[in-house]
Amino acid sequence: MFLVESSSCALTDCNKSACNQLGYSQDELIKKPLLELVDPKNQEYFKKIFSKMPPKKTMEFEAHFIKKDTQKIPMEISARMVKFSGILYSVMVARDIEDRLAAQKALKSLKSIIEQYSRILDLPH
């Protein structure tokens, strides 16, 4: 879980799970701007979300985060805008989906193999 000040994309708080996933201590992570933790290919999308998403609206999307060891990990993100003391923040829950994506790829490959064998054996699919 990340708490991000929306206008600046400044990371203001995070939980232990976020620290563990990215390989940082909480003190290290809080000092980093959120966009430094996001794959450059996804940074413009994050900026758009934080600048245009209305309060109390939730968005779900996928992006790659960059761990301390520079490894990129695919994450499924649920972000919701909230106001605290008149300041707009995004509460983001990020879940590592690397295993899910690998399973989907394996399933797609298996389906392709089954279809090939079905054609060879002239079986209905």
C-alpha cells in the first residue's frame, strides 16, 4: 500500500508489504519520489492518473515497478483518490502479478499445443 500526494506524486507513506516487494526499508522508500519506482514506460500514465482522477473514484490498472535491485516486476494497482486535510492523495494497493502472468502465458501455450494436436488428429475443438 502506498499513500501518494497527488499533485507532486510524492510518496508520503507505505506499508511493510510494499517495502518487502520492492526491497527497500520504509525510510528508504518514503524518501523516493513515486515515479522513480515506476518503469519509465508507465510514468506518463501515472502522472495523468494523479492529475485527472476525481476524488472517491477508484481505478485499476497494471504497471511495472522497479525494485531496489533494478528488477522490474509487474503489478496490478488499485488506486483511489481521497482528501486528507484538504490535500488530495492517492491510496494505491499494488499486488505482484508475475506468477499470474506466467500462468496465463503457460495456459495460452498449452491451449495452442492442444489446438495443434486436435488439427493433426482431426478432432473437433
